[in-house]
Amino acid sequence: MQITRSGLVGLILAALAILVLPMLAGGQWLKIFTSTTAFALAAMGAGFMYARLGMVSLAQVGLMGIGGWVTLRLNHAFNLPFEANLLIGAAMTSVLGMILALPALRMRGLYLALITLMVAGGLEIIFTAYQFPNGGDGFWGVGTSFSATMRRPFLGQTDAGFLRYALVVALLGFLLIEGHRRSASGRAWALIRRSEAAALASGVNVTLYKTWAFGLSGLLAGLGGGVLAGSLGLLDASTFRASESVLLFALVVVGGARFWLGAVITAVLYRVAPGLLNNWGVDADLALVFFGAALLHAVITAPDGLAGQIFGLFSKEAAHDRA
């Protein structure tokens, strides 16, 4: 598989982040960067759905909650290795994503967005009512206090090590998306986005590929939720509100759904920007004002988001150099 220039830049930046970022960050910022990495996985899934199929999924953060819930429950109930908990949680979230694909077989646009938003709202209610497992008894595994520890991977026992681990998981997620984009499934998704009728006439199994796309997006969200659970050890229902899914998708548009850099920008805006405002003594909610302005900018002048503008700028410079 040929590596594009932007892909090569991405791999170099990923390697630098894995090697250098945990050494530079400290204290609370290690947690912030780890959660940024987790939300980059969810943003990747939402951007993939929007860019490849033109479908808006507003349940990504809720699906992250499912992945985190299963990861925590398996850890406390069976004390499995972290990798097993993470993969099983991601697989179950992928199955839920495929179930979400059922209405997508007949609906697109606003109606699909509303259905996924209703799912996110339902998940928010469940998380608020039953909370996340903390080692308690019963199916929900919730006790009156935090009574069990989260088992981390061997290479991620410290916060710095776990950040490296999370970055590797995110890199694998990016490579998974890129591999699908360049395969027959990527060509099928592109044809479905252009015209479902043309796709059917060309022999593309629209039902299969839509279900596949939703499952892949759910898998990435589940991985993000599992990584977040491993980093914090305990999750809170307020993290997975339906409004957060809407905000995440809006930032996907701002960052640029078609590019790997777009998912990185989305996660940085979503998690790092509020952290910086807090450090500066400014109310983190002020970030929403900037996000709104950035979304307006993206809709009016940058349909490919900030990532598209960045890559476009370098492409123009390269063309000017060749001339």
C-alpha cells in the first residue's frame, strides 16, 4: 500500500507523540492528553461516517460510554487482562453500532441524526440512573464506594505509560480506517454516498456496507471508552451526555471529517482547549463560544474543516515550489 505524503507526516507525528509527549506532560495533563486520545478515536468514527457515507451519527459519545461500561464491568467481575476487557467492550459496542444501522437502511439526513440523538439520550438516562461499575455486586456492579481497582496493561502501569499505550491504540484505529478507505469497502461507501441507486445497480450490497460502517464506527467509539476507563479507573455519567455527542460532531465538522488530522483537531478542541482555559483561570464553558464561531467559519468558508485548509495550504506551497 502506497503511503501518501500526509500519511507519512501523520506517522511521523504519531511516533513523536508516543515518544515525546508523555515525557513533556505531567500531573493532570497526562490524564487530559489520554482522554484527548480516547475522544480522537470517537471523533474518527463520527468523521468516517460523515465523510464516507454522508451520515450523521450523534451517538458517538454514548457509544463510548457503552465501551467504558463493559470494560469496567469485565475488569471488576472477572479480573481479565486489560486488552481482553478493551477488545470485548469494543466488540460489544460494534454490535450495538450495527443495530443502530437498522434505521439507517431507510433513513438519511435529519431523520437519521434525530434517531441517533434519541439513542444517545436513552443511553444518558441509563448511565445516570445506574452509574458505572465500581466493583459492587449485582449486574450493574455499583457499590456505595469505589471498592475495586482498574487493571491496566503491563506497559501502561504509570500515567505516562498508559498515555503511550492509548496513543498506540489510536494509531491502530487510524490505520484501520485508512485500510478500509483504500479497500473495496471504501469504494463501495463512496458509491453509496454518491447514489444508493447507482450502488445497487453496480451490485453493491448497500445493507451490508452500511451495517459494516456503523459497526466500525461503534468499534472505534468502544475503544475510546475503554481507553478512558483504563485511564480514570471510574467513569461518570455526566461525561456521556447526549449534548456531548452533538458537540463532538460539530467539532468533527470544524476539524475536517475527511482527514486524519481532523480527528486530532477535534479531540484537541474538545479536551485540551477547556483544560487550557481552566489553567488560565477562565471559565471552560467559554470554549463553547469559540466552538460556535469555528463551526460558522467551517460551514461558510471551509467545507473540509481546518484540516482541509491546512493541507490545502501546504499543497499550494508545494505547487508553487514546483513552478
